[in-house]
Amino acid sequence: MRIGLLTEGGYPYVGGEGGVWCDRLVRGLDRHEFDVYAFSNGQAQEDAGWVELPPQVARVRTAPLWAAEEDGAVHGRRARRRFTEHYGELAAALCTAAEPGAAEKPGTAEADRFANALHGLAELARDEGGLVAALRSEQAVRALEHACRAPGARRTAREARVPDLLTVAGQLERVLRPLSLDWYEEDGLGAVDLCHAASGGVAALPGLLARHFFGVPLLVTEYGVRLRTHYLTRPDASPAARTLLAAFHGLLTAETYRTASYLVPGNAHARRWQERCGADRAKLRTIYPGLDAAPFARVGEDRPGDRETREERDKRGKRERTDPHTLVWIGRVEPAKDLVSLLHAFAEVRAAEPGTRLRIVGRTSAPEGEAYLGHCRALAAQLFPDEADGPHAVGRNPVSFEQLGGPGAETTADVHAGATVTVLSSVVEGFPAGLIEAMFCGRVTVSTDVGAVVEVIGGTGLVVPPRNPRALAEACVSLLRDPERRARLGAAARARALELFSVEQNVAAFHGLYLETVARTPVRRPVLEGAGDMQPFAAPAEAHVPGHWTEPTPRAVPTWAVETPEPVTETVR
């Protein structure tokens, strides 16, 4: 099977979003052939280069979303008129669509209007060689302004001023850049058997056009719902600009959900968001992200109590009663992780279990993260002043801030190996991969009830409300004082993680969904190998079985256009 993998800011770039699971998927499906179509998000990402690609990646085509060069297309009068018509229809759909947060969803009229305008712009770009200059032109801004002032436009759209129109037109030009690419040819996306978009939004746009031009089926994976991200971003924009941009992304998401053969959320949390945004429940197939369990096998299989004698068990119990307990937090340091609540909770844990230590092992990725880390260090110094055993001894704070790769924290598995309890204190969380790593290591967890945490834990750890230090502390203390319960929950957590969240289950699930999608797709073309034989999987399975699905659908003819022969009558004598 030939698969067109569509990504935005991810695979095959080093460190790209979602690049790890894409790489594992491609390597796991080594019997298929992949063409990668990737959008880059910046010059730094392009300078970093690509990851090492396996041999099943036959071709990689890239395009920058952060910059667009002039395509040199010069539009005549008829092309300009077509552009004004289609762009105006798209703008009108934005101005009449339901506002974000409203109870009503985009109506069928707005959805059809948006889809027709999008396809019209794509066909114009294909005929004329691109739309870069047209999308940047004053003509586009005037068409947007006309739609905002037209009767029937929503109040927020009518309030848009010239700076708002320029902002919206600039953002639309960026997200519509894929229309001008040369990917939509018979030897491009027209040659694949299936398009797999690694995320929604702009990454799925080439898949929509491949479906429109060639009938290629589309599969969309959303481990984080892009529409939700757009609703939560751009707080600095005016209400009119936010409304129009949210309407565009809402209509693009609705068109993606309508066109896709299957939608793959990564968890129930993302699935609920997709359903809320209009996804058909019959198209949804939940596939959990696959994590590599091999690096954690040594720690996970070395569980206290396995094949122990009674004497060894007594020694271990005595040692656990004397050795200090250790709470571990691992992740990216940012305000959403709520380390402040964790530090306040640890103050109560320390009062109940004086020997307990807290290790915060993380990294920062922005100036905001560095400032937050400094604030947390200052709070830890205030809550836990250095404790010295005597007047000439050096004190030691029970809270340590570390980075992976530093002393005592060579790998994530090494950190979990020294943990008594792994803690997650976030107030916002998507799919908690860090918890799964702890589960692979057989460690019990205490987490806040956010995102997909409860779905991942599944009863193998303790879950408390977010922003509640007392509840977090009580859960930690209860586990610190009960070693048998820790061992029991840790073993159950490891078994659950190996069953549901391994790379093997992820690859097997996508392999089955690929086959199911292609098997349900009508025959588009016969694909021949070099020897002239039919290429495997180029046609669905039912195409080889006689039946009504292999016959062309007859064109509907109105009854008044059908010749009805006059009946022959016989005279009875």
C-alpha cells in the first residue's frame, strides 16, 4: 500500500511535534511504502534537518508555512473575477458562521458554501499556477470587507475595522498557502492509495484536495484537537479578528471531519472534543499513542517481592522503613504544570513523613518557563529552609531541581527507578506520556484529574482534583505508608501500560485501519508494477468480488424524460 503521510511542524524534522510516533509508525509498517508531505514551521526547524529515514520512505516533499515566495502567477481579468467570487464566498461563510462558544453549530448552508469556495480556490490555483499574489492583494481585503458589511453578517464581523481585516487576511493567506503547491498531480498525491494526516488543521488540507481531485481516502489522527488550540490562542487579537479566524478554523475542521473516512483520536478526551466539533461518531476510532517500553523494561521487571525469601523480605521492609521516601515529578517546567501546588502539598507531606524528598526533573523551553522555574526555586527555599544537623554541618534542602542527563538523572528510567511515588500536578494536560513511562517502570502514581489522566491510569493510581494541595498531599502520604499497596498498584499499572500503550498495539491498530479504509474505497485506477502485474492493495478487496458495488452507478434520469412506449392493444371480437 502507498500512503501519503501529511505533517505540520513534525516528521521528518528533528524534534518536530508528533515526530516520534510518526517515526515509530513508519518503521513498524515496513511492508508499506510512504510518501511524506511535510510543512515546516520555521527556519530553525529546517536548519536542524531530518531524522534518519527508513527505506520504506520513498519520497519526501516539504513546504514552508512560515514564508511564501512569489509564484510568478499573473492573473488575467477572468482569473481575477474567479478569485473575487470564490474568496468572497469563503469570507461570507466566515461572517455568517456561528460564533465560538455558541450553542449552534455551523449550518449546512455555511459548510457547503465554505467547501465550494475552498474547492473553487484550489481549482483556480491549479489552473493559474498559484494564488500567493492574489491572497496578498488589496482585492482579497476588499472582498473580506464587503462580506463583513453585507446584510446577514454577524455583529462581531460587522465591527471589524481595517487593522482587523488586514490581520485576518494575512492569517488566511498563511493557512491557504497549501492551495498553491504542486503536490496535486497524478504523480503526487494522486498516486497514493491513502492520505494520513498526522493532525487536523492545515496538515489535513492537502488531504482534502487529494480527495477532491482524485478521490483518495483521507484518515486524520488528532492526538491534540487543533480547533481547541485555535480557540485558546491569539488573546492579543481584537474580538472581530478572533471571531473570523475561529470561524475559518471551525469550518475547516467541519469540512475535514465530513470528508475523512475515519478520524483517530488519541484518547476519550480528544474524542469528546471531536464530537463536540461535529464529528460523526461512526467515523471515530480511538488509537492510543504508542510508547517504546524497552527503555523501561529493566526498571519495570525489577519489582521488590519477586522471588524473595522471607528473610530477604524482612530486610527489605526494614530498609524501606529507614531509607527516605522520594517523590518524583518529571516534565516540562511551565505554569500549566502547577509546581506551586506541588510544593505546597510537599510541605504537608514533609510534616507527616519527615524523611521524604522531592525531585523535580524537568526542562524549560521558553523565557516564561525560565521565570517560572526561578519562582519555584524561590518558593522551595522559603518553604524548606536548609536543615543542618549541627552548627558546623551544611544543610540540605529536601527539594531538588534537576535536568535529565545530570548527576543521578541519566535517563527517565533511572529517575523512575529511584522513585517511591511519581506525581503529576498539572491543571492542563493532554495525553500524559510521562505517567505511562512511570507505569512502564511499575511505579505507582498520584495525579490530578485533568485531560486524559483518568483514562490512562484506569484505577492503577490515585487521582485528586487539580489545584488542591491538601488532597495531593493526603494521597501521597497514604501511599508512602503502605508499601504493599504501592507494589500492587505498580504491578497493575505496568500490565495496563504494556497492554494499551505500547508501540506494537499502536502499529497494529493503524495497520488494520489502513486496510479497512482502502477496502471500503471504490476503485480509482489500476496500478501496474514494472512487469505489468497489478500492484497489491492498489484496489480494494471487494473490487474482485462480483456485485453491485463494482458496477457504475447509472445516471439519474427524470421520469418525464423517459420514453414510455404506448401499450399494444388487441381488439377482442
